[in-house]
Amino acid sequence: MNEDNKPRIFKGKGRIVTEILGRNKYTNYKQALNEAVANSLDAKSTLIEIELSDNFIEVRDNGIGMCETDLQDRYFTLGEKNPDVTARAMFGIGVCANSALGDHLMVESRKKDSSVGIRAIIDFTKVEAVDVGQYIPETWEKI
């Protein structure tokens, strides 16, 4: 309860995010991979490389990149709209598509003119076990 003795509402488990906005929304790899490519295009990429193997899918691009704040406050914040009106992103749920591709996500990014970037490793099975907004990444480090 808060100071007005009113409960905080709209809580939820991370499972609702990965299921409804990820695995159920993107029902096949093609749809989920399309979302990852759309993210690259929204980052003004002119070159997008996709590598597929039995154990991982890697998407590399030459877009504008993200700093640590961008990664935390935009990419990993659901519902954050892209300020670029020409962007394909409309709802700020692109990261959720990754849960449809597998249980683990590694993001490495840096701003285009920066020599320092950030690496985040996410375990979606652990995201699903905690309340929304309470998950702590497996890895969050400067690279």
C-alpha cells in the first residue's frame, strides 16, 4: 500500500510479457526474425547480416547503435515509442519477439561513433518467473 492506502495495481508476471507479446504474437521464426530486421532498419542500418546455426541466430547491422541508457530505457522498456516518426516500430515491443526465437538473448550495441558499448544477456525463463520490471539481467557489462 502507498501513503493513501491504495494498492498498486497492474502488476504482472514476466510470463505475460514473453507469452502475449512474444511467443504467442510471433508464432514462427520468420515473424520474429522480421521484427529483429525491422529494429535494424529503424536504427538506419544499410547493411544487415543474419547468421543461423543450430544453437543461435545472430543479427548484425551497421545502424546508429544504442548506448547503455538507450538499451535500458528504450529497447528493454515495453511501450516506449520510437521518437522517429518514420520508424516501423509502433508499440515498443520489439524485444519481446526475441522470446519467440529462444530462451536466451544477447544484445551487444554501441553508439556509432563510440568505442565503448554494452552487452546484455537475458534469460527469458527467468524473466517469466518474476514480476514485470523486477528482472536483473544475467550479464550487463561494458564492452
